[in-house]
Amino acid sequence: MSADRPTLPPVRLHSDAELARDALSAPLFARAAQLARWAEPGVPVGVGGELLQEQLATAVEHLGLAADEDGAGYTAEAWQLAVDTGLVEIEESAEEDAETSGDGDELPGGAAAGTATPGEELALLTSGSPQDILDIWLGGMETVLADAVAPDLSDIADQIAEGGELDLDAIDWNPEEEAELLDGILGNLYLLTALNEDPGQAVPLPALAASMIVPDDMDEPTDDILEEVSEAMMRLDDQFRVLEPIGLVAYQPVDEALIEELDEDGATVLPQGPSTGSGPGGTPTAEPLEDEDVSRYGMVRLTPLGVYAVRARMLDAGVDAPAVGDLTDKGADVLLDALPGYPEPLAQAESEQWLAARTPVDAARDLLAAARGNDEDGPLRRLACQQTLSLAGPEAEPALREVLDDGQLGGLARVWLAEHGATDIPEPTQDMIFWLTVDTIAAQLGAAEADEESAAELRGLVEGVVGQHNGFFDAAWRVDHPATADVLEAMGRLHPDKKAAKEARKAAFKARSRQGD
């Protein structure tokens, strides 16, 4: 596998039109747009662009929210988002400087410091393109992310009320650590979404927190580590509650009764079960808890809009984060180089889009030409070629017949023709059969080393090949393929029969001697 292959698997993205509709229907963004339209006549605002008390009460009523602290809070958040995204614009009053006290305090008596009116961005929500809408939403999402990692304002207010200087250490807040934790969590959610055949599957909050804190080589987390995970879980609970209204995540919060238990006895709020762990590379496991209801501890997943947003942030940071469809306009060589690193369902989706952009016969010719080569990645390219061609229609047949005499492609061409019900298929030579066998096993060696399921499949293939051909190893070491010796050594490791395994190792030695290694 080439070293420059993307380390992140591709994701399926919804269309821009679908994502734009999702953005417009996200509760926080929708309220911000409503308030921007409401500001049409001009709305008096304070020094920071905030709504004054009277206008805030009117805005709460306009949004149809309850006239209580929560309703006012939701309205203030939506208004701030409208200001941050340019959905409303603030024009300062000419008298502001004269009426502001010398030390920069707000105007007395809640007097207006300016007027808010709809901004230019508001019109784009109805007349702009889906990408225009997504760009505005992304800007708002960034401000919400910043809010999510901000310290608890009540702690800051307490410090100010006591007349002391602001002490970030005293409120247990490190902005860089908080941002790093949340970025890592969103990255893990993104990776899990890409790898999961069911992207709508939610992840238990304990598993997500543990994926960032528990060391990969730690079998049993210590009490200190568990306490860290518990604390991180509660911080994430607060943060995901902030992120859900903008449409980034779908979140089921931690059970309030569980939080009350923590407040009462100071216990570590973690379930007793396997979901506090993480998979390889820190990826959270999504297995259900066996001992108690995992949903009480919070469940989260990225929405399709969230996948789009996290990917956009990764691309801005210079991370290679492919999406299905990225390769549609690329050459067959680029496609075949990338597909072996894709999960099977996404590889098929990418191949289908690539094929749909070409005529079957032209696509087949390009794929077959790109599949040739004696380099290390050649077997993987040919396997990807075979899998992609299996999706092509019968119109591709002429291209397959053109390579029937090709030593590297003739075998897979015969397989394709037979699978598609073609007639007049010439019998392959023994050399071609053995070469295709070695090539096929070579293509699967890498996956078998990294994945137990793939290893089991390859063991079955090895047993089947040896069982079908008497004297297989007597002939196999002579196969003129760069990977012959490696394949025979692997067959020696994989075959359960000791006699066959020994024959494979002897054949591998002969192959290396023949190749001069």
C-alpha cells in the first residue's frame, strides 16, 4: 500500500441542498434567522449588540418561547448568533461616545447604544445557493464551538462579585485543553461515523470520553483514570448540550438523576461494563453495556450536517479527509490506488460513481490499463480493478476480451466474462491459473495481517487452493510473480495442516533461491 494513501476513511456526504435544509432547520440557526427578520424596522441594542430588556421580552414572544429564564436564554443565544454571522448588522448611535462614561461602562439605564437591522447575509438564506447557506452556518457553528469550551459564567461572576481578579486556575479551565479535548472527541466521532456501516448509531458518552483519556495499552483503568473519564464525561455532557441546537450532533443527555447522585455523594459516574473502553487507536467502541442501561450515561452521534462540518474543519487544518465522490473526475490509477484503503461499502459507492461518469467500455479499458504492474501495490490494484469491474455492465465485454492473452490481466478477464454469462471463453493456461492465484493471495496479505476476519477468510482461501490442486507447491514456486515467495511463506503460516505448511515453506525457499533473494 502506498505511503501517501489517506489515513482517514472517506465519508458519505449528503447533497449540499439537503445539508442546507438541515442547517436552516437547526433550532438555534432557525431562531437566529427569525430574529434577523424581526429586526426589519430596526431594534435598539446595547453596547455589545445585545438586546435590551424590553426588546428581549418582545423577541421571546416573537419566537413563541416561554417567558421565563430559559426562554430568555434561548433568545439571547439566537440573537448573538445572528450578530456573529452577519444576519443582523449593528449601527452605533452617533451619541454613544458622548453618553458613555469615561471608563467605558455601558450606558446608564439600559439606554440604546445602537440599532440592529437585517444584514446582507440574511437575504442569502432565501436567494443564495446551498453553499452560501452552509458558509453562513459554518461561521455560526464556529462561534457555538467556542461557546461550548468557554468556562462556566457563573464561576466567573462569583469571582467578580467577590471583588477578586479573574483566576482561570481557580475555575479549573484551560482553554487549550478544553478545545483540544472537544476537537479530539469530534474527530473520534467522525472516524466512527466513517467506519460504521450504520452512521446513525450513537456512541455512549463514557466510551467517547475514555477514547481520549484511557491509554491504549491499559487493560484495567486505575481509579484516577476512571475519575478523569467521569469528569471528562460531565464536561462533554455540558458541551454537547450547547452543540446540539446548532445541528452538529444528535444528543441524549446524561440522566439528571445520575448527575444528582454525583452531586450528593461525589461518586464517579461511570457505568460498570465494557463500554468504558476504546478500540484500536483510541476509537470508541459502540458496544452496548451489559450491566445497566447505557443510555442513562448519554448517547451522541454526528448528524449529517455535523459530518460535513467536522470534515470542513479538518480540510481547513490541512488534514486529508476524503468523501465519497471525490475520485469521480480522477483517473483510474488514482481510483485503484485509493480503493484498497476504503471500507467495502464506501469502496463500492465510490466505484459506482466513478463508473457512472464513463461509458462501460472506456471505464473498463482505463481500469485494466491502470491495473498492470509488477510493483508492490500491483496485486491490490488488480483486486480493486476486479471488484470495480464487477459493477460494470455487459457493455464492458469488448475491453475484457482485449486482454485475454495478457499475462497479468487474462485471468481476471476470464473470471469477469464467466460471471457475466459470456460464451466462447478460452481455457486459461496452468501458468495463468497459478499466477492469478498468487496475485489474489498477495493482494489479501496486508488486510489479513491487520484484521482477524480477513485472516480467517484468507486461511479458507489457502486451504481451498491447496485442496483443489494436487501438487500445488511443486508448481507454485516456479510462478513468475514478484510476490511468489512471500505468498508461499504466508501459506505456510496460515495452513492448518502441518504437512502442507511444511511443503509451503520449502516451496518459498525454492522461490527465493530462484529469484536470487
